Amino acid sequence: MTATSTPSAGELFRLVQSGRAESRADLSRLTGLSASTVALRVEELIAHGYLEETGRGVSKGGRRPRMLAVSAGETIVAAVDLGERHMTIVLMNRRGEVLADTNEPLSLLDGPQRVLADVWEKVQELARDLPGTRIEGIAMSLPGPVDSRDGRLLAPMRMPGWNGVVVADLLREITGLPAHVDNDANAMAMGEFVERGQSVNELVFVKAGSGIGCGVIVGGELYRGYRGVAGDISHVALAGAPPVICSCGRVGCLDVVASGAAIVDALRESGIAVDHLEDVLALAADAHPRATGLLREAGQRTGEVLATIINFFNPRVLAIGGRLATADAFIAGVRQAIYTLCLPMSTDLLEISVSAAGPLGGARGVGDALLAELLEPERIDRDLRLASSNID
């Protein structure tokens, strides 16, 4: 919406969706449109299932306003957070409310075609529990770098056979639906931003699990960089780290010395029988000294990399998610490194906390991004024009 254009119905919808407007009076005040023009466009949005009235608000001197909200409707989106050994699926309405969710095992070693077909089957199975709904799009977060220009996976570390795959295209082919794909850390950053009421405009999110990634919110928007790999800290090499060779060919990258997979490998080398990160966390919960020590060391190394980001970016919140965030020793290590290496002016008001969005954060974040695409003002206006022409 520019200063010289007349706000369209789609732009009025966006004001309600963002929470900036809750009534027709709010829309008139924010846009400068007359009350009659706003009323006509709102009625059109209600008639076509984009908005609904939710009751009467508080009077500010006149009649109590009729409150507006995004219509939940019958359409839903499926959002999937794809992990190395599991997938989290949520079904969301247009308000971004989670209607159903599930966590299912999988193996990325099965390859993209098989995995995505299995995902779609599970999505449809979950949707059967919501009779009367229709899936209008599917979103997916991936545990690897995604080129924001064309959606292509870029040399993912733990996804053999996936390099160069345009997952969104494959999802569209399998489902016949609009699709949106992003890196898992970016999706979790968006999920955290939404969970916090879209009020923390400078936020760094660290996903710490089998691998380590980072997503950055700047000015209330996800910052991707030129190719979409902004925040990818997994291949930052640490001075003094063990000489472990990374898949990128370098030595001592953060992912191979501080990730959950790295901790599993280190424990095995010590003669301790562990198969997965969950085994490590169980040992630490029982105060196993070696497991606890490795978790704290991994947190310190992660914090060492994050310290540069904190000093440079000066965020309000550093949120930590993923399985490693459930380990107190890992969080303590992150805190210790940041408070040691960062300037006091960068940390005196910094909140360092475990993710508020929880295990559904990644799926919710990528789902919200898809909803933003499906409900773009231009798309709504086009649909309204098409509906009007069909009537004529």
C-alpha cells in the first residue's frame, strides 16, 4: 500500500490479520478511507470467507464496534518440520491456530520421493480427523540450507541423495497443492517470533539438535541474506577445536564438534554405548559426568560462535530450541561463553532463554509463512475480482 494508492480489500484484510485493526473504525482510521468504503470492502471480505465478525467491542464514546477477525473457515494448511529421524506435522487454520498435530518416525535415507510421499500420506491421515476441512497448501522445513532464489537444497550434511533437490516442486507434484519450503532454523525463528506475539523485532534463534543452525529476525522480518543462508553457523570453524573433518572439507566446524551427532560420536569413542541423542540426554539426566561434560562443552563452543553474532547484531532475545535445549548443561555452557565473550552493553538487556514455541515451533513457523503467501493482499484482490466477474 503506497501513500498515493487507495487501499484495496486485500490490504484491509492484512491490517486485520496483523492485529493492527480490529474493527471497521480502526480500518478507516489507519487507511483514511471513508466509513462507507470500508464497510463495502469488509462486507465483501466477509462474504467470501476471509473475515468474520466476533462480537461487540468496547465503546469509545459511540456505539460499540463490531469486532473483526480472520475467518477460520473450512480450509487448512499442513505444515511439516522434517528432522533426521522424525517428522512433526501440524494442521492449521487461516488464523494460524493448530487444529491437530502428530510426530512420526522416518528416515531421510529413504530419499526425497519416498519420504515426501510418506509425509503426504500422514498429512491426509491426520486431516481425516477434521471432517469438513480442505487442505489448501503444504509447507515444510528442512534440516539443511535452502537457496531462497529457487528453493534448492544446498549440500545438506545429513541428507544423502537430497543435494540439489527442489523440494517445493516435488511437493507440488505429489500433492497438487501450493507449497512452501524453508530451512528448519529459519522456520523455528519465525515460529518463535509468532509465539511471542510478533513483538520481538530483533531475535536470534539457535536450533541445537543432531545439527546446529541459526535463524535471525531483523525488524520483525526473517533475514535470509542473498541466497537464503544467513545464520548458517554450522560451518564456522573454531580455534582449538578437535581436528574433526567436516563434510565441507574443513576441520573443526561447529557442527562436527558441538552438535548432538558430535556428542554421540564422542561418547562412543569413550566406550560409552549410545545410539542417538536421546541416549545422551538420558545419561545427562542421571548426572553421568562424561555426558554432562560434553554437553556443557558443546554449549560453550556454540556460545563462542554466537558471541560474535550477539556483539554484531545486538538482539533483544536469544532463543535456543531443539533437543539440546532440554539439557541444562548445554544451556549453561552457552550462557557462560556469551557473558564471557560479549560486551556488557550487548548482554545487559539480552534475554537468553529456551524456546517459548516448543517442539511445534518449526512447523508453525513454516506454516505461518505459507499462510502469508496464500493470503497476500494481491492474491485476495485477484480472487475477489474473479468472483465478481463470475457473478456478472
